[in-house]
Amino acid sequence: MHKTVLVASLLLLNGVAPAQPNPRPLTIEEYKKAKAFQIKDPDAETYVKFENAYILDRYEGRKPYFITGDDGLKKRLDLYKLLAKEGMQEIGLLVFYTNEKGKRYQALVPDFTAAGPVWEQYFEDIHAIDKEEKNFVLKLSYVLSKELSFQQYKVLNQGKDLKAESATYGNDICFPGHQQVALENGATKLLRDIRPGDRVVTIDPATHQATTTEVHELLVHPAQNYALTRLEVVAVREQASHHGTTTHLTSQVLEATPNHPMQTHAGQKPAGEVEVGEEIICFNAATQAYAPYTVLRKQEYAGGVQPVYNMVASQGSTFMVNGVMVMQK
């Protein structure tokens, strides 16, 4: 007999009903109800009951996160466990996100055991907030990646492996045309607008020293439904105090076909094989230096029917695309 079944049988034989699994799934009805739960003062209210059936308990007693992004605006994130009072079951995590103007948004992260419709509603909700609050999802991802289980973080990122269906997509080694290329004069130019004779930045992967190189040719591949890998990378400075954790988050986003070569701290590999947590060299506009950034989120998806582009240069082995170092083809 399987061990779990055996234990349950023994409990029943002794007149003891087995406890519900902890955590139990959050239902869609509970999701909609709990999203409306309010806390007036997160600094004072750490344990609050609702309807005599649910509890918000400050996550691990954590102080808030204060996150400043590339725009220089400070956001505050407070985390609360959502508990069902019966059995004290953990069924979700309520996030209070307050912007620099004092406007508060709420996101309810379901427990990873929640059914598909609950997660679908969650994705719709956080992306609706992201439309109003630029980089909300990025900041939320950073906090969840630090605080929550890998399983919940993985679900948040909706990671999809395109390898099994790669034959249905175009497979040229390239970038979408809207990516920005770093030029010699410090400006950027859309990749699709690059022309022979343009001088672009190239970085030595070993020394991180920047020089320039001349573009010989812009390669254009015909419009197809190309698979794309989207990498969101961050450089983080954190300082903890009795008020909370102050975080400065500098980010870059790169989109490339999954087979385009990238240089990571673990060696050269295709973009589609770069993993969350790996380091990639990026340009930090605040420090005016080239430094390692960490991959925070990775998504793979069909980019839709569009042409893709690549450059051929006279020297160097890299280009800077969207502030991220990529290898020449």
C-alpha cells in the first residue's frame, strides 16, 4: 500500500479525519472576494480578520519594499499572507503596491495549487495594472523571486518551452526591428533603420571595454512567425533598515530569436537557453559603465509575422542591443 494511503487509513481507523492539505487551492469566488480586502495602515496593521473567515497576516513579519526604478520614482510593496481561518490554510498572497502619488493597487497571487481560471484572472489583473504602472510586473517579479517559492515564481512568469514546436516558426538568427542599437556618438537607432557605414558600439566580452565598429551590411530576413525569447535583466542595489528594504532596480529588456548567441557568465549559449539567474553584460546608464545584470524573467512566445534583422560588421564580436551585449552572428 502507498505510504500516504496507509497513513490516511490509520487515521480513519482511529477516528481522526485527515487534515486538509496545506496550502489548499484558492477558489475563483474567494479570489474575487479577497481582492477587495483593504488595510488602511500597513505600518500598524499586521494581522487583520475579514468576515470571521479570512485573515491577512504580514508575510514573515517583513517590512515593506521601497523600489526605485529607472524612472527615479519610489514604489512601496507590502506583502500579506491570505489565510482561510478554518484550518489556517494559506491560500494566497495579497500585494499592496503604492506608487509615488499615494495611489494603491492590489494584486492577489494565488497559491500554486489554484485552478487555471484563478491564475488566468490573476494574469489579467496584473497586466491591467502594468498598463497604468510601468514595470509593475517587473517589480512584482523581483519581490516574488526573493520571497516566494520557485514554483509560484515559475507560474508567474508563464514560461513556455518552444522547442517542441520550433519547426512551426522561422528560425533565422536575428532580432525584431524595433530593438535599439547603440551608436558611436552615444545615441541609439532602431535596428531596422541601421545602414552600411553606421558606426556601432562593440564590447570586449573579457574586459568589458567598449570600442566601435563599422556596419557593412544589414541582413533582413523575410516576414515569418518567428519564435522570440524575451529576457528581462536587472541590476540591483539593496539596503535594509528598520523602515524596510530600499531597492534600486535598473532594468533592460531584450528580444531575440531563441538561437541568437549570447555571452553569459557561464559561457556562450543561445538566447533560448539562457536561464533565470544567469548574468549578462549590460550598459548601466546611471553609472555609464558596462556591468553584469541578472536575468530576472524569461518568456518565450510567437512574435507574430514580421521580418527580423541582423548586422554584419568589420570587427569586434558583439553589439549592444537595447543596452544588452549580444554576440555577432
